[in-house]
Amino acid sequence: MMSKIARSAVSVSTPSMGVRQQSGRVSVLGTSRKQVRCSRVRSLTVTAAAGKIAVFGGSGATGSEAIFQALAQGYEVVTLARTPSKVTIPPGSGGEEMTGKPFNNPKLTIIQGDVTNAADVAKVISAGTTGVVVSLGGKTKDVGETMLTTGTGNVISAMKAAGVKRVAVVTSIGAGDSSGQAPIVFKLLMMTVMKKVFNDKNNQEALFLNGPGADLEFCLVRPGGLLLTPPTGEVNVIKGEAGSISRADVAAFCLGAVFDTDFPYLKQTPCISSVGGTSWIKDRGDKGMMEA
């Protein structure tokens, strides 16, 4: 079932989040634990242009941020959701009064379906799609042990069928070769209660690193602890231990990967965090620990 969202524009209560790199300078930031080498990317306001993105995970806190920010910049958005009514305005960019309310924008189309169903995924991506944001998550007991890998595999197939190249995929700090950048407590969780989740995340990343998505223009985004706070407009690409970051800033980084012609982290796996990358806070809200 395709549900077209109604007719008035979303009001923007936060600064517009941009998609171009302003500074690629490398700085060494002193911290109480260690020095962390960062490359800081600042967000700039972007003039709205013709374009359309597909968002998978639009009912999640990060995916809804990608929807909100893309709409605020004037882009068309198509998203897939098992329960369309759960695609709502996020707390970070939406503000307290609008949080949890349905989007009300003619440029948003919500398609009911499941990312593990290839036919549903194919409805979301078309030849006119500029790029894709994948921000899937959920508790293993609810979504299964291979949802990330199966769903992302379907996204890759649909992108290739439609001739779409750009994709940003939100995974996590600790995935792949970034296990050393996770705080010690998080490492313990990765090896125990989140072991199945990280098996799925690693297999999801492998689809791009040495699988069918390797020829796409991908960015595997590995954020630190995800917060529900408003966007700061700054993202640090971290080489050392990662800290926390607003989901709104993660979404802005993903939109950069999709829309910026010269985005510097294509075909890479950047770990992103707040300034310094030393604190670790996970603002779960009503979400599971690994829900994007």
C-alpha cells in the first residue's frame, strides 16, 4: 500500500543541515584519556535542488532525521515502513512540540512493506532516485538475526536494477575493523548480548567491502553512542576511541554522502563522533540499544 503524505510543508525549527565539506583539516584533540585524531566536517546550508532519496529505516530515530532534513532542504523522499504510522517527526530536529507527530509534506511518500521482501524494496527505488540512506535496526527478537544483511542485499539489487549509485549505510562503531575504537564496556556487550547483532552488521558491511555492493558509491557510517539531541552541525571523523553523537548529525552526514559530488568518504568506513570522541552516552529513549 502506498500512502502519500498530505499537503503542507514541514516547518523547520532547527538550522538546516548541509552536505558539503567545509574543512578537511586534521587536528589532535587532547582528552582526559588519550589524544584523538579527527578530521572535522562542518555542515553548511544547502540550496534546495531537484533530487529524490530513498530511506530505509524511516521509522527509526536516525532514519526519521534523514527524512526530516531532506524534506527541509526541498528534496523528495520515499521511505519503506512496515507500519507507516510510525514514521514521525524526530525529537532532535523536530523539537519538543513536533516530536512524534506525523510528517505533513507532499514531497514524502511512505510505502508499506518490509525491507526483507525484495519486491517491496524495488517499489522504493527508481531511476529517478538520487541516492539511498539505509538506517536499519531493531531488537533481534523482533526483526530476526539476518534482517540487516538480507534487507541491505535487497537494497543493493534494487539500486543496480534502477541504475542508482550513491548509498549511505549506518552501521555502528565496533563493526568490522573498528572494534578497537569502541569503549571497553561496549566491547563486552559486543561479545555477549549484542553478538548476533554485530554478526549481522559485519555481514551487512561485507556486502559492500567485498560483495555485490562493492561497485556502488557507498559510505559505511559507523557512529558512536547515538543521542536524541538537536543537531550541532559538526561531525568528527575519529581514528581513536569514539564518543557520542546526535542522530541528527549522523543523518546530516549520510545526506552529505548521498548528495555531495565531492564527498570525501566514499568507499570508506568513517567512524563519526562528537568533538574529542572520549565520552560514551547512549540515549535510548524508547529504542533498543542497537536501534538506529
